[in-house]
Amino acid sequence: MDLLVFGQSGQVARELARLAPQARFLARAQADLSDPEACAAAIRASGCAAVLNAAAHTAVDRAESEPEFAHRINAEAPAAMARTCAALGLPFLSISTDYVFDGSGAHPWVETDPTGPLGVYGASKLAGERGIARAGGQWAVLRTSWVFSAHGANFVKTMLRLGAERDELRVVADQHGGPTPAEAIARACLTMLAAMRADPAKGGLYHFAGSPDTTWADFARAIMAGAGLGCRIIDIPTSDYPTPARRPANSRLDCAAILRDFGISRPDWQAGLAKVLQELTA
């Protein structure tokens, strides 16, 4: 597949480069997401057969102090990409987030549940989803959560660093979700785009997250155990760890639709964690 990918250094983009080295990856120098028209122009000039947006403003707390910038990158740029793809008849897939929900309740969120982002990041990603849908054409949005890999900044790497330095760590235990290996997200994206190219009726909004659901504290315990670190994890409530942006307490995602329509199952995050830890210690 002649695939054009927005993003080069992010976690999913790095995994895509390993799985689909023939794809073309656009870093900020080639397509700055703060300039939506530049993104549209890059697609028009590419001659590609499909487009994947794996780039975003993902600094959740910083987004609170730069809402306009986050909106340009997470909402305006993907919408411009989607409009261009619709005009050219190209399948378009963009990655979104569990932060579009307010985190209430305890049930896994389905794609048709009401949204209610708690902060700028989630609001900007939701605006991007809506802009993509309004563009028409053949599109898909993949909401995911708690992404981790051996690359970039993520919870696993933070825990490994702190766990090697300290005897104990206080970690939030009242937020629930599914840690998701970036490699699994990359594979899901490639599977979806291949199916979309084969069937113009394929597309829409989908959820994809690792299994089983857990808490940040239990995820941290699994990281320490897997890495052989003796750091003790102490459960704390979210109220004991204030951040500029509020986090959803319930990030569980129902992933039945992507299994039904694309045959993609939820990945086992524990197996994914073992692979990432092996890569980091190799």
C-alpha cells in the first residue's frame, strides 16, 4: 500500500515504520500540523493511495495553557486532511483518544456513548473527530488509550526510571483503563486501511484498547515485577495527585465493533509490556 503517514517520531509512527517501512512518513519539517493547509498540500502532492494521521498534540497538561495551538493540531489539521482525502477519493484514518469521554460510571464506553471531555486535549481531539466526519469521503477514527512502547515519553518508561531511583512510588489507583501497546495500534491501523481500500463501505468510529482493564497503580506493579525492580507501589486517589488537566476516571473502551467489522481483537497488554521491557533492556 502506498501509505502517507503524518508523524515520524511518535510512539505509533515509530512502530508503523517497523511494520510498514515502505510507507512515507512526514515529520514536522515536511508538514507542520499547526498549518492545516500545509497538511492538505502535502497530501495533494504525494500521489499516495491512503493517509494515516498518527501525529497530535499529546501534552495533556500543556494543552490547558495553549488551547488554540492544541485545536489547530488536533482539530483543524485532521479535518483539513480528511477534506483533502475526500476530494481525492482516498481512505483516511486518524487516531483519537479516550479523553473525549468524561470518565463517569464504570461501564466500558461504546462508540455511540455521549462524549464530554474534561479538558482542552480531549475537546480538541473530539473537535477533530467531528471535523473528519463532516468532511465526508471514506474515513475512520480509532480511539485508543494509555499508549506505551519503548519509544518516546510514556508511563512505562517513567515508572522504570523512577522505580530504579526510589524504594516506593505513590500511583493513582482510581482511574481505570486498558494499556495499549503502540505496536498493536500500528497493526490495527494497517489492517483497517487495507480493508478500507478493499471495500469503500468500510470505515467509521472505532475503539481499540489493551486487555484486561486495570488501574495505573496495578499497571505500575506489573512494570516493576516485569523489570525485576523492588520499588513498592502505594495506591493513592486522583485527588492526591492534582494535575493542570483532569483525567477521566473511567477510560474503559468497548472494542466489540472493531472485532466485528475488522476482525481485530483487543491486544494483551501484559504480553505487550513483556516485549517492550525486553526491547528496553536488550
